[in-house]
Amino acid sequence: MEDALGAELFMRTSRSVALTPAGETFLEAADRPGDAIQNHARRGSGHLRLPAVGPHSSGRCPRSCGSC
């Protein structure tokens, strides 16, 4: 994933692993959809819209989904 993003997400040593500043930013962004879903579930009504990026947003699905 780090290669695809072009950023180092973890600082690795022989004894530990820690998030880099880029890793912390990525983790915060990754949590946003989950937070939105939890908040929506608490309200119990309305529509939930989440942005999508990638093959699903273009109307195409990956071969692994079996629908293509």
C-alpha cells in the first residue's frame, strides 16, 4: 500500500512499528466512512452518501466481484 500511495505509513524497527505522520493522516481519513456510518445508524433515518474512488465509482467492477 505504501508503494501505491507513494508515502511511508509506518516506521519499522526490529522491535516496533509506529505510524508516521503520513500514516496518522491516512488512518484518520480511513476512519471517516466508519464514523459516518455509525452516526447515520444512531439517527436511524435519512440517506447516507459516501464518496467512492476507483473501479466502483466508474461503473466498472473488479473481476473478483463476479459481475463483470
